[in-house]
Amino acid sequence: MQGCGNGVRDAGEVCDNGGQNGCSVNCLVDTGYTCTGAIGTRSLCVKVMPSFCGDGVRSSGEDCDNGNRLGCKTNCQVDPGFQCYGNIGSSSFCIRDPTINTAVCGNGILETGEQCDNGNKPGCSTGCKIDNGYLCTSVQGSASTCASCGNGIVEGSEKCDNGKQTGCSNCNVDPGYQCFGTQPSICTKLNPSCGNGVI
């Protein structure tokens, strides 16, 4: 090739960047590089980083790659109940398929159809239902926080806990009572006439 190496890609040349890295003396792309540039222009050659599953860029052989976030497994396969979009060379965007209920009880993520999910810890067990004697605070997509109502310690979403004594039922303050403290709560009956404006 007559003009090979002059820094201008001619007909018959795959690349020409003036003998810089990425384009060989025969005007062929070097291994591990990619070159762009039309005939009549200088080729731009850049080193290609090897791709791997989880790098956030979908490669050939990967169904998805969103950097190992929800919806795309660590082996770059679409998680059950999800749909992933994105072409090879771009990051995948994965969303839950609303037509499929694929809640995984015990994975520590509250999903549709579950009352709670704290990863099979006390308070939320069989079938991801709240265990008797527990209160669970749950936000969709996060782990549930469950507390044992009646153990004398205010935990999670409990308003009071006095060990199942008067004034606190199901860890909520009973009408006509006020409760203070956290280990245990001390609940006292309100004076019904105090504060009614009558002396």
C-alpha cells in the first residue's frame, strides 16, 4: 500500500494513524484495538478493554449486563420475573414484569405478595407472613424490620412495649393511656377530666 503510514486512510487500508499504536505498519488494526475513520481521514485507534460479565456493558453471549443490579443475575442472565432492554455495547435496563409474580420468600427483599421478608429471621418466617407476637415495618424492595411485641423493649414500629401489661395492646398505646420509656414502656391511665376545660 503506497500511502500506508502517512496518517491518512486510503482505499485498501483498514486504518492509518501515521504509525501510532493500534494500526500496524501494514495499515491493519492491531490486536486489542479498534479503529475508526473514513477514507481520506486520519484513523482514531483506541485500546479495547476486555469485557466481563458485570461490567455494566452488554457483550456478545450476555442476555443482559447492568452491573449486577436487580433484574440481571451475576452470570448476566435475566432474573425470573424481569425484562431487560439494551443492545450489545450498552448497559441493560431491567424492569420487573408485572404479569409474573416471582416473589422469592426469604431473600430479604419485600416483594409483591409478601407481608414481610427479613431473610428468614425471627418475626417473618413461613410464607413471608408476620409471625404471631411480632410487628414488621416493611418497604417494597427493602428488608423488613420485625420486632417482638411483648418482650418489654420498644423496637421497630412499636409505639410501646410493657410486656403485655395494661395500657399497651399489640404494642400500640391503648385509648385513655399514655406510655413513656423503651425498656419497658411505663403506661399510665390518663385522668379523663384533666384537660377538658372544666375545673
